[in-house]
Amino acid sequence: MDLKTLEKHLDASPLLQAHKPYFLNLAQPTVAIRLGKAGGEALQSRFGGQPMVPAGFAWPEHPDGHYLFVGQINFADLPEGPDRPAGLPGSGLLSLFYGFDEDDAIFWRDEDYLKAFYWPDIGDMHEIQAPHRWVTDSLALQFENCIDLPRHEELRQDWPVDFDELHDWFGALEENGDLPRDYLLGRPSWDSLGYDPTPDLEEYPSSSHWRSLLTLQSHQEFNWCWQDGARLMAFIEDDKLRANDFSRLQVDCG
């Protein structure tokens, strides 16, 4: 969804049209992630499969087992243009892994539940085989620059109308694909939480401001079941994102 599409949705509702400037000001650039066909090129953006890594890379482990490969994002695959969100690298490969064990000993709010590795130079990469049996087929990713809105009452304190009037509207925008369920940047979205999951300075007093980096719904294709089929939300500090430093992410699911 772009701004013109948002305007059409607002104009279709007398209630929302009366507050049109408010909602247009809420629009924030994001990158929608769509699942494509089976993964093609080795360095293509994709979920699932086996990761491409540089020489010397060791598969990440945690005390209760190995990490599982989420996928890789080649930032050169993101579409260019004036509506591309600021802050993301223009090139390089980001690989994501999440903690897993069969006894659920690792929790999504544990430190390093989601590990990210960013390589700006991808000229000498090779595929590495997972040291476990939980490997899924890969699907290529397609990206679309679009806008995002805060979809939950907890994300704002100044809603101009009763949020109950907005709940179904946001749900309909998701159902028809105007608001993505898998995306980069934007704001977090969830199914079951009753609070804003963005980390704050009380929880991380030595941090800078945190922002949403990645939101992913559960996908059966990759055996992702974030908190009983909900969504995973990953956050990064502003200054770390500006420095292309993805080494510290904080996660919530719901």
C-alpha cells in the first residue's frame, strides 16, 4: 500500500476521512516481504534452505542445541526509488538464525534468541550444511516498498476515534494485503499481545532508542510457529542500525 491507496481507504469511510491528515501522518515507510518460488540463485534473498557464509563461519550453537536457519536477505534485492525506507544497507547479506531445542528450553525473550550475521562483502561465499535435521526447502523472497501504520491501540496514546472502530479496519487491510504480515522496519504487529513489545530504556538503560527491524508471521513451510502460530518481532537499536551492526537484536513473540 502506498499513500494514494491509503487515501482511497480513508476517503471510503466518513469517520476516517474526518481525520485524514492524522492517519496520513502516521504512515511510515516499510518493506513488505512476499514469498516467491523455490530459491534460485545462491545469494538470492530467501527463507529456508542452507545459508551462504564466508570461509571460517561456524554454525551458531546455544547451551541446549543448535540454531536453526531462518533465511538470508540480500539488501541489493530491495527495490530502489524515493519510497525505499532509509536506514537499511544498500548491499551485503544478512543471515538470521533462531534458537531451538526439542524441549523448549530456550525462550524467545532470551538474549540472542535471534542471531544475525551481516557481511558487506559477499564476493567469496559458500553454502554450509546444517549440523541438524531441521532443514526446510527454500523459497525466494520478493520485496515491495510500501507504508505501514500502527495497528494496535498500545502503539499510540492519541487515537482520534474509539479504537474499536479501527480494529476491524486494520484487520481488513491485512487480509487484503495492504498491510503486510512479513516486513522490514515499520512498526511491530502481533496477534495476542496486550502491550507494546518495543524494548525501552528502563529495560535496557545503556541502550539508544530501539526500533522494529523485522516482523514475521508463522509459516508452515518453514516450521515456524512463533508462540502458538503468532508472530516474531525483532528490534534493533537506532545507532546500531545506522552502523550496519546487527549483532544485538531483541525479540518478542505473540
